[in-house]
Amino acid sequence: MPAATRLTLTDFRSHAALALEVGSGAIVITGENGAGKTNILDAISLLGPGRGLRGAPLSEAARHAGPGNWSIAATLSGRDGDVELGTGTAAAAPERRLVRINGAGASAAALGEWLALVWLTPAMDRIFADTPGARRRFLDRLVLALHPGHGHQTVRYDAAMRARTRLLTADTPADPHWLAALEAAMAEHGAAIAAARSETVAALGGRLAGEPESPFARPLLALTPDTPDLAAALARNRNIDAAAGRALIGPHRADLLVTHAAKNAAAAMGSTGEQKALLIAIILAHAELVAARTGRAPLLLLDEIAAHLDATRRGTLFERLAATGSQVWMTGTDAALFDGVGTDATRLRLR
């Protein structure tokens, strides 16, 4: 399974220079708040497509009082040998991302061919009570690991949607033929987006249903219904969307619905611990699903993962993580919470 065995950060957030060499199993990073633990996970998350776990502008990743640029390099070890991945920015173009794979320039999308990433952060502990947009972004990250073309479809859909909105909100009347072409493009890419999401949710649901009883709550997953004949629906909605300044229907409005199976209640109604347990159950099932389908388990980045979990759930979590075959990077302030991870884990203490 792929594992980042060497990681180098230069002028990235709080790290002026950091070089780590780790094993292929669990990596536990502990230290006080502000030591830079999450920044390491953020750096790894940028070795895949997208803006990483923080979703912040690239320029914000540059170290304060540094030269204005930053870089990340990693050696990815797997069954086919080592691959060198690198990404960063130049001081002259702080929002332009540079990517290199084995020393050659590449696109950010190409990183997804080598590495699948899934992460959990404390901000996601209440994702079921968060906005539909937050749940949609979470779902799309899961979809991307199973359907690498999903990112391209969402980019094309968003581009067509933005162009349509500009036409509808312009001071001059929009060309109906151009609007129809953009709505057809939204419908085409939207259908692919909806299909990939539906397939992922169904596959995850099947995986979760077949799991034995455990201390983690079992979630039931569903999606809000699609808009039938999206192109025609968008055409009918032009006046409404023009007044709103945005498209009010389409897959960009979809929501992931999660229910606590044992209580038959929406996940958002559960305690913080229950919601975290439901979220972890989804992540574990997803890692196992990706490994079974692709033969390549995703890297898991779990920030403050032991918080809000009792000893029984922590023990079960560490056992399940080991069984996924994924390389797991975990952070926390208290090293004692990770006593059950195993003696073969790489343990790092940041000061």
C-alpha cells in the first residue's frame, strides 16, 4: 500500500525546515497546541489534488516572515517502487501551484493518480450539524478516491455554472442560445457528478451494513434527490436564478443525509462523541472500500483523532485502522491516548 516514508517541508506555515523519515505504518505526532502538528497533516494533504485539509489560499501556507514561497517534497513508497512527489509556490506567483512528479512538471490533478487522501479534523466533528456545503465537500473527497475523474467533472460543472450566472446577472439581456449551451454542459457534467456520488454512497452503505457490531455507531447514508432533466429545469428557472444571483438547483445543492441507525435519528441530533463515532465509521468503511476496489488504500490524516473517544472506542479504532492497510498519520496533545496504537508505530514529539 502507498506510504509517505520521507517528508520535507520548507517555509511551510510554522516550519522553516522540517525533514521526517517514517515507517509505512501508523505515525503518531504529539505536542502542545501550536507546535505545528496539524501543519504537517496539511502539508501531506497538499500532495493530492485540491486545496488540502484547510482549503485555504495557497499564499497563506507561506511561513510568516519567510521568503514568500513554500515547498513540500515526499517519497511515496509502494509495491511498484518509490515515487517522488513535490508541490509548492514561487514568491512571484504565490497563488499558482507548482507540481513535480519524479522531477518532471505535472498538473495537480495528476497527483490523484499516485495518492488517495482522506482526512478528519476537529472542525469536522460536527459536520452533520454543519452546512450542506461542508457535507458535500466531505462526500466529494470520498468520491474522488473511487472515481478519479470526479474532480474534472466538478471543475467543468462549476465553470459552466459561473458563466451562466454572469450572463443572467449582466446588464444586457443574455443570448438564449448561449444560455442553453451552458445549461446543457451543466446537465452533462452534473449527471456524471450525481452518478459518482450515488454509486459511492450506495457502496459505502453496503459496506457499513455488512460490518459486525462494534462500539462505533452505524450510520445510514442517503443523498437528497437529483433534479430530473436538469437542462430543462435550469431553463425554466432563469428568472429566479437571475434574481438570486446564483443557480438554485443542481448537484451543487446536494446534501449527504446521515442517520444514526440504532436510534433512527438524524446524526446531527447526537452528542459530539456520537457524531465523531459516526464520522469515523464512514472513514473506516471508505478506506476498506478503496483498498478492496483499487488495491491501493488511501493515506489517512487524522487530526486530534482520540479526542472525545472513550478507551473502548480508541482501542477499536486503532485495531480497525491497522486492518485497513492504510498509512495513518495521527496527531494529539497527549501521547498516552495512543498507547494502544502498537509498538511498531513511528512516534514523533514536536516541541
